[in-house]
Amino acid sequence: MAELATIARPYAEALFQVARNADLTAWRGQLDVLAAVAGDAALRQFADDPKVTAEQVVGVAAGVAEKELGQALLPGVRNFLQTVVENRRLDALPAAVAQFHTLAAGALGVAEAVVESAFPLEAGQLGELTEVLQKRFGRKLNVEVRVDPSLIGGVRATVGDEVLDTSVRARLERMKTALIA
């Protein structure tokens, strides 16, 4: 959803500006938990109730996140939550966190990569694939692997807005297009 990404971008950039001088690892962990909490349908329904104040929403969301984390939210993370809730943009919080991760990874010289495979990859295969993809994309990659049996075979790698699709399904689609044309 492009609109949600557009709404989330300024939040992510501001969040990154505050967090870049701090421990990014701690921020990333807390923001991941907060994004999962904000993605809960019951919390969103609670937040959309006109009788509920922003302080109540922040209290509930922060309480759930802190219970999950086993520690208090960092002041900057809590301020971010407060700002998002006050602006009635709780639905954009997970997208802002995702964009924050992209900015943080870029600052660390690492790009996030999603590799979809038709079958689970063994550690050795993943290591070789990661090495090839790092050469192909010209940067260090933090690889997340997802299994998608509909690919039939091969892999599809996504790094930012770049996609390298070597799946059997993609090859069949290209053959189909060539035959139809």
C-alpha cells in the first residue's frame, strides 16, 4: 500500500535521526515488538474508539510491549509511540518500523534481503546463495528466507526495490509471454 508507506516515511526518518546516535540494536528490538503490538486488530479497534484518549492507547500499547520485552520502553521509543497515536496513525506504525529498519541497515552498510525458495535451504546452500547475492547487489546482505512452494524451483531475491527472480515459475511465465506474443 503506497499511501501507508508515504505516511510512514517521515515517521521512520525522524525515528532514525533520533536513534542513530544510540544503540540501534536495542531500538530495533523494541520497535519490532511495538510494531507487532500495533498490528493487533483489537488494539487498532480500541484506538479508533472516539471515547478513548491517546494516553489510554499509549498506556495499553506500551504496557503490552513492555510485558513482551520484560523491560521498559526506551524514552525515544515511547515518544515515537506517543506521536504516532496522537496523530491517529497507529496503522502506519508497522510500516514506519519497516522503513526504519531499512534506514538503520543502510547506515550499518547492510541491506535487508528476502529470499523466497520453493524448498527449505540448508545452511551451506544459504551461505553460498548469500555470497552470490552480495556480489550481485554489491553490498552486504542480511538475508531472510521464506519458503514459497508456488515457485516450483529456484529462488526469488528481493533487496529493496530490486528483484532477482530465477524461479521456475518466472521462467514459465516468460515462456508463456513469448509464445503469446
